[in-house]
Amino acid sequence: MSRGDIVGLVLSYLYAFGLLFTVEAIGKHFKWHQEFTRKIIHIGAGLWIWGILYFFDHWYFGIIPFATFIVLNYVFYRQQSFKAMDTIESTPGTVYFALSITVLFVWLWRTGEEVDRVPIAAGAVMAMTLGDAFASIIGRRWGKHTYTFFGHTRSWEGTAAMAVTSLVGIAFTLFLLPGSALSPNSIVLSGSEVVVLSLAGAATAAISEALSPAGTDNLSVPLLTGLVMVLLSSLLHLGLLL
């Protein structure tokens, strides 16, 4: 274990618990709605993947923080330890989110001499981190035109926000991360490849979020988005597309 791995582990847990306690205290003080504080935690947790990529030298140590939060989030959910994150009506979405990130990073992140595909994992996580949060916030505030699948009602305004925000998050990730210091062994994508993967990923994220029963979108969105982008990326590099 390197110094970077040790620093990464320490900072990951400090960041995670600092985020939880800070949002819990601020939300209680200003009487923020639980759904709003939950989304702040959701965004803050998802964005930490950039910290993970920055600090850790070995991927198999870097997956530990999110992997342990699969268990911790389940305990928090069952005991409703943080009211800013869980109430009696909440789904175990936080557990699914940590599980999805862990699966994607175990599958695609490599720090040795192997080809690293973590930009796709990061893009899929950004679709869930940013897309889902803005879909919820905008849908609740401005959503007027609704539809229902599997007993869960969403708005077209929220779905549009999901698609647009996911597109921006994925494109930003695929443009900046490949070949950078955070992922030096990943394949640098051309502009057209970024566009194709971003559009496909955003469409998959929006459709997955729209069709998923309540809470399960934290599984379906990142995993299906990552899977679609992996398959498309393989076709692009085999010369079967474009």
C-alpha cells in the first residue's frame, strides 16, 4: 500500500462523514426538505470519485471506500441514522448507489499497465450523480407534465433535465479524463467518439431513470449507462461505427 493509498483512504472517510454531518446540521438549521438534503449528499458522494482517482495509486485499494459504504449505508438506512439522508419513507437508494459505483470501478478501473476504462465508469457515475439530482430538483419545482411507470410518477421536465445534465456530465468526463494524469492508460477519444458515447449514455440514463421503480434507478442508471458505453466504445475501436 502506497502513501497515496493511505492518504486516499483517510481522506475518503473524512470527506464522507464530514459531508453527512455537515448536511445534517445545515439542513436541520435551515429546515431544508429531506429530499433536498438527500440530493446534496447524493451529489457530494458521487463527485468524490474524482478524489478517489486523484489520491489512490492502486485501483484495488481505491474501491474500498465505496465498497464499505454499501454496508454502512444499509446500516444508516435501517437505523435512519442521518435524517438528511433517510426517513421511514426512504428507499435503499443510497445502498444501491454505493454498490453501482463499486461494480463499475471494479469492472473498468485499472492502475497498472492494462488499458484503463475508468472514464466510462466515471461518465456513468456522473450521469447518476448529476442527472438524477437535477431531474428530481427540477421535476419537483417545475414539473407540470407527468407520466407513470411501475406506480412511480415522474415529469417530462425532470426527464429532460436528466438527459441534458447527464449529457453534459458524460461529455465533460470523456473529454477531460482519458489520457490525463488521473487515467494515463486510458484511450483518448476523438471528438466524434465523445459525442456518440455521450449521446448514447445520456439517452440510456434518461430512459433507465424513467422506467425504473422508485429507488432502483441508482442501480439501473449507472450500470446500464456504463454497459451501453462499453459496448459502443468496443464497436468504435473495432471500426464498426463512424
